[in-house]
Amino acid sequence: VQCAKQNQHAELQIAAYEVIVQIVEHHYDVMGDHMIQLGDMTATSIQQGPDKIALTSIEFWCTLADEELFRKEIEREARSNGTPPEIESRNFINQAKSSLIVLMLQSLTRGQKDDEEEEDTYSIAMAAQGCLQLLAQLLGDDVIEPVVAFVGANFRDQAWRKREAAILAYGSIVEGPSEDRMRQLVGGSLAELTAALNDSSLSVRDTTAWMLGRIAATHPDVLNVPALASLLGEKLRDHPRVAANICFVLHCIAEQASPGGAGPHAASTPLSPYFSDFIRLLVEVTQRRDGDQNGLRLSGYNAITTLISHAGQDCMPHMPQLLEAFATTLQQVLTSGMDTNCETACNLVGVLQVTSQRQPVQKAHADVLVSLYVQVQQKYKEAQGNPAALCEEPLIALTPIISALQGGFEEFLPILGPQLQEGLKYGDDVHVAKACVRLVGEIARALGTRMGPHAAALLESLYSQLNDQDVDRELKPSIVEALGDIAIAIGGAFHSCLATVVQTLQAASMTQVTAGNPRDEDWVRYLNSLRSAVLLTYSCIIHALRDGNIVEAFREHVNGVLDFVQRILAEKVYNADVLEASCSVVGDLIVAFGGQLVPHLAHAAWLQELVSAAHRHGGDAKKKADWMQLMRRSPGA
């Protein structure tokens, strides 16, 4: 604290403030005796100090607010569980709120940029805005009155900085205060706020578009889309700073209007009447010569994919035309030679992926799309200067084609199979490897027994990755699950690779909690994920062999599986997924080997421990334990 007060040594001051910030993070409970002094010091630094010292002073309050938000969440969870919280907030922010909110509001007008310039360094205004957002989340309705007063005093000021600061303040508090208060407040002022999109100041228009994005993300029902549609379309042609934020507004409106993804789509959405017009305007955005500025081109593609993914069912007639149009555009991009880094091609692949999810792919479309995706991969290899490199987007885009064609996808495996094997071996990009592993599972489920001729080569690649100590560990549970998918697909034919797969699973199952830090949540999560995958894959193998009437081939491995379950219970670091998978595989073994196994389990204390643990966790784990017990009592059921 004394070092932070020494104005003659700026570097020492900054270092002292940084240490104080670390103390707040790690020793929050000792701050009480120093808060008055620190409050006075930071206020002076923010108002009068050099920018670097003012920024570290604001960081102090941001860190304090973050810590108190975390502690408030702990308190809420404890109350819901009826237990005392392990840690509590001392409400330092609440005690300082009156002066602190005003201090941050005053700091919003401090910036170095001119109106036409974008802030290229972290400014005091940006730091204050971030702090104000945290205060809104922590203090809720208490921030409304001072912020509204600030907005009223500055919204119509002749100085563009003050107009921008007013809108920046307003946008900073849309999340945190009670929903009813904010909906009423925003709804009553929205017309004036949106009018600022036509302000003479670029910075004001930019910040207004940002604020509308915040409102669309948190209070979408306040926005009157029919009243805004024309203005939003017009502003897509504004400066890239403004247009990029308008893309985000459309993204949020679409996302909030319909669940999208794999869930049911709304029959219609507020954007439905304007769907084709906005898609056309967004395509224009992606083709702008200044599209590289402010991430505009990427924002345009993101908005297009979201509008398509979340479009109402009444927009489905547009999908076939869009699929053909974007496929044509991608072919043009690939042949133009202009997209040297494949960025535009990958963005278009993303659009084609969501479009083909909404529009079931016919065989003719599949031929075109797979050909395009193969070309994108070739261009990507050339761009990377690496013949083994693969781009993630074309791999992910194969999923809706697999889903639509099912067994018919087999004809593409001669060209795509080697790509998948390359991707599984390409350790430089774990995301690509994960996408390839996921595709192996999807293809296996789609092809069923037709997977047989293609299984050996893919299994070899999966073994190699699973046994490689240098492979990212997060990849291994997915690889194990893919082995199970192949087993289910090819049924009794899996017998030919049974010994190798079981040996691989046994090696994975030997990983103990002491191989990492038992107190490391990431390590424990990974271990449970791996164990759950191994157990589920054993279940898949048992089902596959039963389907082929050769389950006896698994008899010699039964004790190994049961020993694995016992080791899991002994270490007591399991989660609900592991317990469910454990009950499942034991139940599957009982079904497979019936009366021969049940006497062996009759007095197994660990089995009752498994049932008790599953019941404690409840949910699916309990249901699976009850099923296992039923199988145990009636093995032939």
C-alpha cells in the first residue's frame, strides 16, 4: 500500500497495485482493515493518475467484484442445499457502491481515440465499462438510478464522447438488474436509443449497435423486429465497426427466437418475414472489400449460419436454393485462387453444414458437397504447406451427409477413409483428431454391418492413437467410444479383433487416480471420462458378440471387467456416469452369462457398494442399478 502511494515512482506504483490485485484474488478475507485506505487511493489514481496507474486501480475493483460474485454464487448454492457456505462475501463493493458507480461512469468519457479511430489499446473507458458490467451483475437494481441519471445528462450532449459514454453505460447494465425493471426501462427508451444508429458520430453508432446486441442477447422480447428490420438492413452497409455489431444483433435475435440445433424449430420466428432479405444482405457483407476490417466478414458468416440454423419452419422452402447457391459460391472461391489461406472456403463450408442440416441431403447434393469438401482439404494442405494437414470444418460438415445417406455413405469411404486415418494420426491439431474420431463413430453407426470391410484400417489407427503416450489425453475417451461404435456396427464380425481391442481397453483401465493429482478437478474429470468410455465399450462389445451368437468368446475377459469395476469403487473418485456405466456392464455380463455368473456375485460386497453408490447419486445411475439388480434376480429376463 505504501509503495502504491509513492507517485514519484510510476513503475513501483503499478507493481504494488498488481500485487494488491493478487492479494484480493488469493487473500480476500484480510482486505477489510485496508478497504477505506485502498478506496481513497484508487479513486485518486483513477481520477488524477497516469493511465497505467488508473488502469491498475480499476483492475483492483474488477478483481474485487469478480471475487464477490464468485462468493455470492457459493452462498446461493449453500442456501439451496440447506448448508452453511464454505466462504462468504464481505460485501466490500456494496459498501462502496455509491462513489464507485459514479467513479466508473465518469471514467467512461476518458479515451485517446478520435471519433473515426478504433481504440487499439486498452483504455480507461474500456476498463471502466468492464467494471460497470461487473457492478451491475453484483449490485442488481442498485445500479439503475445513477446510470439512468448519467444517461439522461449525456445522451443528447453536443460532445460525441459524452453521447457514446451514455450509451456505453446503458449497455453495460442490461444484464444484472431484475428482468422486469430492465425490460420496462429498455422498452420505454428503445426508440430513442435505436435512433442513435443514425448519429453523425461513428463511435456513437458503433456503441449503439453494440448495445442493441446486448439487449438482443438478454432481453430479446423487447425488440420490435418489424420496426427495426429496415434500419438493421441499412446499417449492414455502414462502416465495418457498425456493421459487425449489427451482424451480432441479428445473430442474437435469431438465436433467441428458436432453439435450433438438434431441437425442435419454431414454426415461425420474428425474422421469418425478412429471412431471405437478411441472408442476401449478409452475403453482401461477406463480399465487401473492407470485410477484413473489424472481423466483419467473419461476423457476416456467423450471422448467416445462425439465421439458417435457427430459422422457423416457414423458411424451409428457401433451403434448397440456399444450399445450391452456397455450393456454387464455394466452387467459385476454390477456382479463383484468391482465397490463399482457405478462410473464406472454411466459412462457406460452415454455412453449407448448417444448411444441409436443415435441408435433408439428397444423393445428388451429397456428390457435390463431398467433392467440394475434398477440394477444400486439398487447398488447405497447399495453404499450410503440409500434406498431412486437415481442416476441421469440412470434417464436421460430413455429419449431416452421413445422417441423411446412412449406409449409402459407404461409396465415399474409398476417398474419405484415408483422410480419416490421416486425421487420426495428425497429432498437431487435437480438434481435427477429435473430429475424425467422432466421424468414425458416426460412420459406423450409419453403415452398420457394411462397416466390416472398412473397420480394420480404422481400428489400427485408433489403436495407434490410444497407445501413444504423446497423444492429448482429452482425445482418448472419444477413441475408446469409437471402438464400441465399430463393435456394435459389425456385430459378430468383431470377434476377429476382440483380443487386440480388449488388450487396449485393459491398458486404458489400468490408469489410476494417483497417476495424476487427485485434487486436480481436470484430472479427475478426465479419469472418469476415460473409465466411463471403457465400461461403455465393454458393454458394446458384449452386445455385438451376443448379436453374433458368439458371446462365449468374451468369457475369458469377464473377471478382468469385474476387477476393473472393483478398482473404481476402491478409489472412490467416481461420478454418476461411471457408476451408471459400471451397473450397465455388470448387468450386461449377467444377461450374457446368466446363471453361471450370478452365484459368483451372490456374496460380492463390492456389488452392494456399487448399488448403494448409484442410489446415492440418483438419476440414471440409480435406474441402471435397479435394472442390474433385476437382471441379477432374473438373469433370463
